[in-house]
Amino acid sequence: MAQQPEEQQTPKNKKEAPQKPERAEPRTRGEKAAQPEATAAKQRGARPERAGAKAQKPEAMPKSEKATGTETNVPGQPATSATPGAKQQAERSRKGMRERAAGAKTSATPAAAASAAPTVGAAGPQRGQANAAGTAKKPDPQQVQQIKSQHANFRAQPNPQQVPAVTFNQSYRIQGSEQWQGPQYEVFRSYHPEWHDQGWYRSHFGRVELIGGGYYYWNNGYWYPAWGYDPAAAYYAYDGPIYVGHRAEPPDRVIADVQAELQQMGYYQGEVDGLLGPLTRQALTAYQADQGLATTAAIDEPTLDSLGLS
């Protein structure tokens, strides 16, 4: 039988012919062909495939995980979770941060409210006095007239047990008077006690009277203690000028009017005795502060005008 040419191939040979030496090895069911790292990352978006070995996670950790420290990531190795104790500690840390933030917000609220509110210290005492003057009690003109008529013949009596007497001190100056601005307070700024005999007072002042246990001289709207006029009658509850106006009303009568009026307004709780003692001076200070006046604790021209008694 004649031999067939070599170029003829059986169907079996035709089926095996397409095989080429350069063809890649066939893939197995549990194995995946390796791909370049850049191409694989682009195709699968840094997610591991369902079959085969899992791809490594990127080296960079999510921001939230870095802050809490719940996971660790070592380059070239799969990410590993922290221990349960570390998770609890991280959770407590986050909770503490939230509580501190909430506390800071709460504590800042009163401070902001306090800074918005007006303060007396920012504008000084004068502003505080002006604000108080807006709600201060005002004298009733009818009551003022009634008080003055009641004390038309008032005469003060010495009362050293209740109102101690002051003593002569040549170097005495009225405390705080250098801060009282205005011509109405000049007599307080310049006042200093003087000791003279009767002749001297009579030659210098036209009116010297015994009032409430001591002698006083009148000068240009004010009564002053006449120290030395009569050492046996030298009871003074206050050492300083007492303003009464140019009608030269006796000082004890004016003091009694002031006491009664301050009593009506709730400033004075003592007795109407016509003596300018500590309780009366405290009441004057409170009234002057509420009216925005200089707190002289004395009967001065602005205070008497404010009371409607000048």
C-alpha cells in the first residue's frame, strides 16, 4: 500500500495543531494568574477578588482608623484588628473627647453671656451711680413741706451716749474731699479746724450761736464748729461744714428735716435728733450714691437741693 504524504493530517492532529509553545500555562480553579500591580489596582479598585488569594490592602490606613488606633497595618501584610482591650480603650477615649467638647461648649455659654452684659467696672462708679439714680426714690414735695413745718421750732439736745462727740484735731482734713469736683465742694476741700476765743469769732463773723451743745458760726451758707469759743460747750457730732443755704436756718433744724425725709424714703432708721451722727451720715451716703452725687456723708448744697430743702 502506498505511503500517504506527511502533510496530510488526521482530524485528531488538526485538533492538537493549534497548540503553541508560547501559550501561557492554563489557570487552575483555585489559582489566579498574576497581574501587574498597577493594572490590578485599576481594574478591581483595591478590592480583593472573590476567588484565589486576597490582594494586599493599601499601606495607608483610613483617617478614622488612624485616629482611633483600632487597626494596625504593616506594609506587605494584611491588616490586623487590635485586641478587644485596645478597642474598649479607644472607645473610652472617643467618649471622653466628646464629653470634654460638650463641657467646653456649655461652660463657654455663661462666659459669653457675662461678657455681653454691661458691667459697672467697665465704666467706673459714676456709671453705677447713674444707673441707680434711674430707680432711686424721689422726695415728695408735699411731705417736704409738712416736715419743714413740723420742725419750725426744733431744737437739738446733746446726746453723747447715743452720738459720741468728736474732738478737736488741728491737722484733721475731711477724708476723700480732694476727689469731690466742683465749686460746691470747695469748702469741704479747704476745711481745717481752728481754735479761737470769743473775741476772734465775734470780730470775724456776724452770727455765732449755741446749737445742740456747741457753738457754731455762720459764713456764706454754711455753719462751722466754733472750736474754742466756749470750752464748756463744745459738743459736736460732726467736724465739718453744714450747708443750710443763705437764709441761715439753724443747722439742727436742717439736719432734722434731712433725717425725717430720709426716714420717709427708707434710708434712715434712727431718731430725728438734729445731730449729724454716724447713722445719719450713713443714710446720706446711701442717698447720695443712689442719686449719682458725690458721697460726702454730709449735708452739702447738691444734696440739699436734691432733697428739695434748699
